[in-house]
Amino acid sequence: MKLELRSVSKTFQTRRGDTHALQDITLDVAAGEFVCLLGPSGCGKSTLLNIVAGLEKPDTGEVRMDARPVTEPGRDRVVIFQEAALFPWLNVRDNVAFGLAAVGVPRSERMAKTDRYLQIVRLGSFKKAFVHELSGGMKQRVALARALALEPEVLLMDEPFAALDAQTRDSLHDELQDIWAQTGKTILFVTHNVREALVLGDRVLLMSARPGHIKREFRCELPRPRHIEDHALVDATLAVLADLREEVLAAAREEVEHERLAA
Amino acid sequence: MSGWRLRLLFLVALLAAWEALFRLRLWPSYVFPSLSSVISSLISGFTDRSYPLALGSFTLTIGSYPSAIGVSLRRILVGYGLSLGIGIPLGLLLGRVKFVQDTLGSIVLGLQALPSICWLPLALLWFGLSEKAIMFVVVMGAVLSVTLSTADGVHNTPPLYLRAARTMGARGLRLYTGVILPAALPAILSGMKLGWSFAWRSLMAGELLYYSLGLGQLLTMGRELNDMSQVIAVMLVIIAIGLLADRAVFAPIERRVRERWGLQPAR
């Protein structure tokens, strides 16, 4: 197993008392697998991702990667956030090279890798652009290139496309599936969007809130590349939705309605 | 009518009203000088008005504006440079180290409430009537706002930037120079701008009060000679230098940085 989570629990102390963000989460992710964590906001899915990233520590339980315990952030597991988190003082190329520079990769190798991954996300001609000159979708593609340039084995994606418009998101779904097929990365992808989870994931883990736990698991074996408007996918979405209990349904249905209206 | 035309017209009208008021001869000219005498003070100040002065072993020409401007600018460059050299590192510490914030932070905030010229009596007792005393006042005027703005900028580094940098393997000094410092740069720049104007004011106040050879002393000299047009001419020079630094040095840099950082839409 690439990633193993064993009985991971996390509680946050707030002024209104303790919030059980995560309770007793046990989960395995195989090498090269694309796993989506699906759940309404507040179910602790981002917290779980942060714990895998090493940005937060679990109260109890353990995360192992390649059988070694995770204790701190590491560039074998790079996170892509909802806001691209690019550095505005650097141009596109230097943003992509940031992680490589941080660990002392020599300049020529840095530039070669940067150029290669910018080609992969189809931003080869935007090397000199600054962050404020990019659209939301372009920013996320730069963030993706920046993560890929470090050549991590695991990509941790925290609702990376949630703030984008539907068209941009669809094309990024295609690109991400391509990149995944080419590179064979292990991907853990957090989303609150049922269809997005089914387009991308080999497996979809449905999380439920208070306390955050994994409620169900769906396998999605539809052929790839998948598209959001495929009939089989729409059917699968409805099947998943039908399977959800009310609390999740409320949040998810709103999302689907919103998308159906937008489409 | 576009903005600058309106401003020009207003200025011309104001100057005309000034000259007209002078011609009514309501006050003696050492109280209310004419526009033309101020202009001629300005011109002669920049051309020939200098008195050789023997100061111990060396001589200096005082009274000429260029030499006074030179003296004042040299002082402010040194004093302001010192302020940046002290203020920025101190602000970085204050913004990142909780112990320093808890201890030194409140003192810095408290001292900020003290007008810098209030340090002059202390400075005169410590350093005597010397260059050091003026420098001390200038530094005390500028250093605190540089420190506080830097600390603020560091403190407000978006946590997302830090998290992103950490997942990419950045840590320690690299995190400081690669992320925290550039993220804080807009705040540091506004602190530098504020610090410059505080330094300039403190310097002028300090120079007024003793034999300093700078622009401040030209003001005092004007008063002692009942030469009001000289006083006003020097005031204009002081304003011009202050504005020039703000508009020609700080404003363009600040605008570029704010655009690049996405804090203000590019024009």
C-alpha cells in the first residue's frame, strides 16, 4: 500500500466546545490509485488531507506512506489547494521552480523540469507571465505543474477546481485524467461534488460529518477518459445520490442542481 | 476641466491673491512678504547667497540652498538608512517570534506615541550638541514605523503561502527569504514610505533647534534676520524635497509592487 491510515482521529477545541473533526478513520490507498474523498463542507475531509500531508497531526492513529510514518510535510506528497497559492512576486516559471530551488536542485535541471511540466499543463508560452495576469484555470494549471515538477509519488488535491467555472473545470478534469494516465501518480482528491468524484476516482469514499467518518465506499469502474456528461456517469451519480442519507443529500443535491442549471 | 488643469488654475489664482493682498500693505513685509520677494529669495538662495563661515579648522559656506540641501540630504540618508537597518530586522523578529512580540512589542507600540522631537533633550544630554544628537532624533522618528509595518506584514503573511511552501519542502531560512519576506514586502514598503516622511520631519525639527548648517537652520536664520521671504522660500524647498521623494521614489515602487502582488488592478 502506498498510503495507510490507521484509526486516525482529530478533535478541534473551539469556544463552543470540542468538534470531532475525524473519528477513527482507517483507509488504504494503493500505488497509482485515484481516490476521491467526497463529503459536504465541514465533514473533515480537508483535515484528513492535511494530516496525510503532514501539515496537521492526528490526535490518535497514524498515517504511513510506503510503510514509514508521516510526521511532517514532505515533497513526496505535494498538496494542491483550492486557491492556487501561487506566489505573486514570482513569474510562472519561477513559481513552478520554487520547490526545486527550495531543495537545491541545480539551475539547469530546474529549468528543464519546469519547462517540461509547463508543457504538460499547456502553459509553455506563459513562462514569463505574472500571477495576476492569469485566469483562475491557468493558476490551477500552474499549481499542478509546480506540484508535478517535484515529481512526488502522491498528489494531495484539496478541492482544487471548486472555485472554477464549469467549462474550465471540465477541461481540467480531462487534463488531470491524462496526466494521471501518463505519470501513474497516486492521487487523493477531496471534493464536495459527486459528479467530479465519479469522473475522476477509481474509488469514491463518502464522508459524513460530526464526527467525520467514512460512511460508504463506491468503486467507479467506468471506462476512461470519463466526461461529466457521459450517460453512464450521470446514472452512477444518481445511484450514489440515491444512496446518501439526508444530511449529505441536502448539500450534494444543491450542488448538482446548480450544475444542471449551469450546463 | 481635467484634474491637473484645475489644480494649475487654482494655484495661479492663489498666487495672484497673495500678491494682491501684499499690495494692500496691510502688514509689514517681514510679517507678510510679497510673492516676488519669496521668488527672488529662492533664486538668490540657489545662486549666490552664501556666507563663508569659519568653524574651527575648516570653512563652510552657509546660507546657500544647495549646500544646506546637501547637508540635510546627507543626514537623512544616513539616519534613514540606519532606521531601515534597525527597523526591518527588528520587525521581522517582532512578527515571527512570539517572545519578542510579547516583550518588546508593547514597548515599540508605546514609544510610537511619542513625537520624535521629544527625544531631542535626551539626545542633547547623551550626545551633546552634535551630529549624533540629530541622527538619534531622526532614527527615533523613523525606526518605529518601519519596525511596526514590517512586523505587521510578516504577521499577516497568508498562512496558505506558508503551507504551500512547506509541502514543497521549504523550511528555515529558505522559508524566510523565499516566502515571508516577499509576502511582507508591500507592508514593508509602506512602512519605509511612512518612515521616510517621519525621518524628514524629525530632521527638520532637529535642525531648527541648533547650529546645524542644514535646511532647518536656514529657517532659523531667516527668523533671526526678520527675513520672512527667506523663511517661506526655505519652507517651499523643504516641501519640494518631501514631495519629490514621495512621488518620484516611493510612489512608483509601491505601485509596481502592489500591481505585481495583485493588491491593486494594473492600469
